[in-house]
Amino acid sequence: MCGRLRKAAGPGIGPQRCPPIENGTGASNIVIIIGCGYIGRLLGARLAAGGASVTGVVRSADSAALLPPLGVKALALDLLHDPLDAIDTAGADIYHLAPPPAAGREDPLTARLIDHFAARGQPRRLVYVGTTGIYGDCGGEWVDETRTPRPAADRALRRWDAEERLRAWRAAGGAELVILRVAGIYACDRLPLERIRSGQPVVSVDEAPWSNRIHAEDLVEICMAAMARAPDGAVYNVCDGHPSTMTDYFLRVAEAAGLAPPPQIPLAQAPGKVSAGMLSYLRESRRLSNRKLLEELGVRLRYPTLAAGLADCFAEG
């Protein structure tokens, strides 16, 4: 994925060269993935293959059983309620992928982790995988990392709370910190095919908000680059730099999969016809720049556009 020049996505971005990523760790070869779900498993397998000692923290025994075949040691814990003594964080490289609780406006899980670091030992560096939802509705404008966050939905406020807690922890001498604000994640086995097959409606093309995305494999590469070479304290938008509307996304997935396109409805009819979660996304519109990510980390995206990602998913054979 490295070694060639590509033209970065977004307005006014020039070609970038990608430095090599060795094993996705920094000074430490001990890696802990907090919240080792779908992305964590992809990441853990890459890191373990590169020679790192990787532990994945998950909630259930079923999730824990998926890790050893990948070369990842499993640790099953309820991060909100169980003692965290078994997580030996001193000097480790930590990827924090665990989502906050599903309700409220704060993230007590991240607060517990910070307390645990103080008691058990500070990590060397922590990469936090958050969300671009912290920007709130930007009216379709282009957004970079200098934009003042204005989270509105509770899901975004919880993520903003986590960011603020982690920044305060770093400022107080905790450890190095890199924050990744991640757009919608897609992959070949993470496409909305069942939603499309079931005929659920989408908002009409001319009323659909702008949305952004990143392929799961590119996100893993970015996580590793952030751990290996990002400046301490850095914040990055993680997206492919080619936004489209949410409706365009569903239509293109349907076309690539050979499915009938979903029916379109006016935005005014969306309440009651789409889920509450989807409705909250429909209330926000922004186009994200990935200029800083490409220029500062030198990452070369394997799937720089949705078209490239879908072509790989539905390639013949």
C-alpha cells in the first residue's frame, strides 16, 4: 500500500508519499485493544502478524473466542462494572475502540479507564477511535480539524466527553494521545444489503445530507500509522475525502449488488418511516477533509473512493 504517489482527496491537496508502517506500534511492542470488535479483530490480526504481543479486551465469552485464532490474547471484561486489574497498561500501546454506553451525554467507560491507568500504570501512547459526529450539523460545508466541535446528538456528546477527558488526562501527564475522528465505516461484509432488500426508504436525492465514509481496511492502516508516527496530541479526520449524500451511498450499494434501489421519500416524511438512529444522522450534513491525515501521516488509502471499495466487494470471482 506504500511507496507510490497519489493525489490526495479534497480541495487543493497535492500528492503524498507514504512512509512504511512496521508493526503499528511505537516504542512498545505490547499492544492492548480496548473494545476488540470488528475493527479491533482486523487490527489485532495485523499487529500480531507483525510480531506484536496483542491483547484484546472484549465483553463476552463469544467475542473472546474469536481472538486466539488471530494470534490475539483475549480478556473478557465488562469495562463498566468489572474490576480492571487484569489489564496491565503500564508502558503499553493502547487502541481505545470501546464505544461509550448507549445512553447519557458522558462516557463513564473512558473515565474508568483513565482511573485504571493511574492505578495500574500509564500506557506509552493511546490512540482513541472516536467519531466525526462531534462536529454536529455543518450545513454541508467542508470541515477540517480546526472546526469548532458542536455536538448535538447524545451519541456525539458522549464521544466529545471522551475526547475532553482524554485531553485532560494527557495534559496532566498521563501519556501520549492521538485522536481519530472516524466517519462511517464500510466493508464488504458491512454493507446495508438487508436494509436495501427489505425496501426501507431513503430520503430523496435532492434533500439527502452529505455523509462521509472510510473502508475498514483503510481505518486499520490509519490506526497503525497514528500509533507509529503521529505527533503527540494530534487529531485527525478519518475519511476517504470523497463525501457523497447518504442516499447516493444506498443507491450505489444497491446497484453494485444488483438489488432494486430503495424507495425515496421526502425528508418531511422520514420521522416514523426510518429509525430514530437514522433520523439523527439525517439531521446532520458535512463534507470532511482528510488533507491533514494524508499530509501528516502519509497514508495511502487502498480504497480512496466508494467506487473502488464497492468494485472490490463485487469483483467477479
